[in-house]
Amino acid sequence: MDLTRGTSATIKRVYNNNVLLAELHDGSEMVLVGKGIGFNHKPGEVVDLDAADQRFVPDGSYAASHVAGVLSDAPLEQIELAQEITAMAQLELRLEPRQSLLVPILDHLGFAVQRASDGIKVDFPLRWEVAQLYPAEGNLGRRVVALIMQRLGVQLQDEEWVAFALHFVNQQWSKSDFSKTVSMTETIARVFSLLSVRWGKNIDENALSASRFVTHLRYLFARAAEATSSTSIKVDVLASVRQAYPEAAEAALEVAKLIGAALKRELGDDEVSYLALHTSRLYVEMLNT
């Protein structure tokens, strides 16, 4: 979301009494939101920008028409609440202020409220994985659900926090493709399962060592998904790890296959070396616990 200054614009489309799509003098588009701002107005008319309570300028995440469509389907109180939730995530998780978070948060908020009103419950199969892999996002998701119920007076399904947490995770790396976040979450869960079986010892996902390992996996996943090298390691780390901790080296190769399968491409030597470096660290820390 971006706010911009100005005096007037030309109306391109009236979505409803509260949402307009306007064109500025330079040809750029802006979504104007305000109670009654669209009442008795038509395309081609001039609107005073100061009449809008909120202004949304496209930031590359979504087209202005898409943003306007989502905003027009939501009551003003939900729009304001979604903005508050977005601000919380930006502050606490240090996320960029982009519509790529506001729009899906508002969209999910509307569906969650509708499901609650209709008495419909859905399954959230990644509850455990999200709680273990993304504790900060999960905690914020729970608070968001509590805030929504308090503010809107609706009894949401408790597990709705999972979806909000995944939206926060999604914003941190893939920006718009939610399916990539789900794939990453499922893959990291399989990585822990694989390592536990290989090493014959359950990994405490709440431990600092596991949390650190997840951070590195998320970084690698994000960089690999962008098809960019994750590191500039010049030495043959895999060979060094294989000599010192052969079990950790073999595990790194299997983890690389899991991530490569999820990304539909084979990881490069630098990426495998990066994995070996951190797999060996986790392995050593497990041996000492």
C-alpha cells in the first residue's frame, strides 16, 4: 500500500458507494476508498482526492483493478481491520508494506468471516508444521484471530490462525505465489522426518538448533526458487563434511533431492555445499544433546 498526494483525479470506474478506481493526471491509477465516495458519481467525472479516507496505489503486486475489486467486496470495517493486521505484521515481522500482503489478508478475512457465519469448517492440514516451523508467524496468526473475533464479534474457527501465519510467511519470500509457501512448509517438515529416521533420533523442533536450521532451509528454498546462487562458498564443503561427518553429508544429499523435487530443478554445487554446512552443524548439536 502506498499513499500519494494530489488534488483531483478522473473516475474510471465506480465499484460501489465506497470504492472508486481513478486515473491521475499522469495516467497512473489509484483506488479511492471512503464512505459514500462513489455515491451518485459516474466514470469521466472529476473526484477530489481529499474526499477519500484511504488511497491505494499499485505497487507491482496487483493491478489497481484487482485491488479495487477486492476492496469493493469487503465492508469498510474489514478493510480497516486488514490494514491493522498488515501493520502488525510489518512491525513485528519486519515485512515490507506491500499490497501483496494486504490484499490476501483482506481476502482471507472475508472468507473466514463468511465461513463462520455459515457454520462451515475447513481442514488445516499444516497446523503442526506451521506451529513448529514458523513460531513467530504462528503466534501472530493466533493473535490476529483473537483480534478479529473481538473486533467483529464473530466466532472464527480456531485453526484460521494457520492460514494467516502462512500468508505472513509467504510475504517474506515468494511475495505472491501462496502455493510455493505451502510447498516449502511441507518440504521442510519432510526434511525433519527424513533426518530423524536417518539419525535414529527425534529432532526437537523447538530447540534453538532446529530453529536455526529452519531459517537456513527457508533462505535456501527462497534463493533456489529464484534460480540464484544461495552462497559464494568456494571450498568443497561437502567433501569436508563427508570426511568429518559422513552421515551428515549423505543426509545433506537427500535433503537436496527433496528440495530439488519441490522446486522441480536440481540444486547446484554451492547450494548442496550450503546444505551440508548446516546439516552437519545440526548433526553435531544433536550428538551433543
